[in-house]
Amino acid sequence: MQQYVILRHDFPEVHWDLMLEEAGVLKTWRLPEPPAIDA
């Protein structure tokens, strides 16, 4: 089962980390703005 985390950071500037785990491997991306949430 895939799992994910979106984490907001304030240093050195505001950004968001997107972390995805699949098959025990963690992949991360730094996002300059929050991801869009489609409702």
C-alpha cells in the first residue's frame, strides 16, 4: 500500500515536502507551493 506525507516547512523559506513510500522506498520532493487539492 502506498503512503504519503505533505509537510510544511518555514526554513529557509516556506515550502512543502511531498514524501511517497512504495515497497519500502521513500521518495521526496520539495514543492515551492502547496499541492492543489481537488474536491
